Amino acid sequence: MGLRVVEVFEGEVGHGAPLLARELARRGVGVVVVCPPASASAFEHTGAEVTPLTVGTGVGSLAALRRVLRADLVHAHGLRAAAAVSLARAGATPVVVSLAEAPPVAGAGALLSWAVTRTVIPSAAAVLAPTPELVAAATRLGAREARLLPPPLPDRPVLARRADEVREELALPPDTPIVLGAARLHPDTRLDVLVEAAARWRRRDPQPQVVLAGVGPAYRTLVAQAIVARSPVTFAGDRTDAASGRTVATADRTASAPPAGAAAGDGADGGQPDIGPVEERASLAELLAAATVAVVTDPRARPGIALAAAQAGVALVVPHGGSIAGLFPDGVVTVPAGDVDALDAAVRDLLDDPPVRADLVAAASGRVAGWPDAAAVAEELAGLYGRVSRTTPAEPSDTPG
């Protein structure tokens, strides 16, 4: 009988999770995914069994989680997921913990987070982290085994639209520079910083257009901010997998007024309007390929957008610290998180200096040239799972599930 693993996600799953679920299933691992309902569709056609559940430490959430933790091993993605698993699991089921960021050292939640970290990290059979800095942090926190495991390189997307067709869809002139931001529209992702900076670019010639791809509860607030500041911003909606006709909940809508059919109305997620059939819109990959510069404002952002930008040949600006800056020490421009002046200056410099953009792209492309794909990362994971659980995965299969 093959290995059965429960993968528990506390929030957004990131680009690599569905890829790894697919590859693990191909290797005979029985994958059970526990994730927020909004992320469940990301695991369609991967061969994984999906349980939509908002993971938390409340009585109801723990009871629901306990019912699905019958497995050879549990892999908790994030500290909150690890804390919930430690409270819900029965017996001595081994737990692997993935860290995406170091625990906070300041602020209201720092003490609680530190206490949780000092409990779950030493008790984990193994701790996985995407950067050497996080591996060292896990070791200092008492991890029995801390291993470097970078996120897998995304599959190369098939682009059905040219850059000029993307601009036509967005009602932009052919020479408009696009500054792309792709994130959940939430206060924590600090897209307000990018909207504020965009107001300063109104008088540039040609005027750049910020395109925000994502959905979330901060939509109305960001639209109002863009209108008041007269920021050239297009809220492009959820474009994560638009080209395939499948919606994946990670990435939101136009707001010079709001434009491109994106008037602020009543919607299911923060008031976003319906902007047409998904198959008629450019995918996130196509938006990225048409962009001049991409911007990440959330220091906690997962590195998928950086890997995709490197593949697409787009210069990237990210906050100091966090996984992206750690993974790309010489292939991105870093600015202090929340610093509008620094972000403004960094984007202006990149827009004005194509050779600098080219150097950044070359450095990032070189960085990902030997990056492991999903098959390689899954092979390493399957070996770790088998060793930790003392169970050997079944023979690989040709198709998921």
C-alpha cells in the first residue's frame, strides 16, 4: 500500500502546491489536500483528494481537521497550519513543516508567534524552507532536521495573446509601459503603496499604467484611493489561469475611474464587478509578458511571481526581506516595505533605463537556469516522506491519481 500524506495549507497555496500534488500523485503518493475553500479549485486534475477547510485553532476547525488527519504523515505549510495540526492530530503521526518566512520579532503578534514557533519547530520530524536564511533560523529554533527546499519552477505558460493584444484588451495605447502588480487585494499585501506611487507617474510621457491582477476585500478601498489620487491604475480581475478557462483564487480589477469595464459594483469578493468570460481575457502570464516592470509590495509574498517574471524576462521590484529577496539576491531591485518614495524611485529608474532592466532580467534568468522543476522537487519530497514515515511510496504511475 502506498504512502498517504495530508498537506495542510493555512492560506493561499502558491503556484507550486498544485504542481507538487500532481507530481507526488504520479509517484504513487496518496495526497490529501486541506486548504481554504477559495483555493480548492487549484488542485483540480492533480490526482489529489481535496478537503476545503479554513484551518484554524478554534474548536470547530480542529474537529474538522482531526477527521482528515488519518495518514502516514502530515505536511503543514506555515506556522498556523503547524499549530493547528499539532492540536488536532492523534497519536504519533509524523509532521513535516514548511516555513515561508521567519516568525515576526516585533508587533502585537510576535510573542504569540514566537511561542508557537518554539513549540512546533522542535517537534517536527523535518522543517523545510526556501532560503538558507530560513534554514538557519529553523536550526536556531531547535529543528531536528532543517532542509533547503526551493519552490518548483512553474510550468512554462502557453501565451495566446501578444503584448499589443493585451494592451488593446486593457484599452491602452500601444506604447504604454505596464507596471504589473499581482496579489490578493487585501490590506496586508500593501498594494496601496503602489497605487500611491502611480499617482506620481501621471505626467510621465508616455504615462505608465499600473495593472493590478487579483481579487480581495480591499478592492473598494483601492479603487477609491486610485480615483481620489487620479492614479492610472487598471484593476484587471482574477487572471491567474485565465488562458485555460479555469479560475484560481490568488490573484483582482481598472481604476483610472475604474476603466476597462470594471466599474465599482456589487460583487462576491470585495465588490468587484464581472468583467466578462475568463476565456476572453488575457491570462496572468500574458499580462506579465506584456509588462515593462513587475512590482511586489508584500514582504510575505510567495516567490512564484518572481520565478514567472524571470521566465518572462520582466524586471522585478520587491520589498527588502522575505523569500523573494532571499531567493534572488542579484536579480531584483529591493526597496523598504511600505516606502512610497523608494518604490517610486525604483520604478522610475527601471522605466528610464532599458539596459538596467536587461541586466536585471539576465541575472534573474541565470538564477533560474538550473532551478528544480516540480518533478525534481516532488522526487525529493517523496524520498523525505518515505524516510520520515518509514513507508515506501507505491510504483510511479503515468497519470495523476
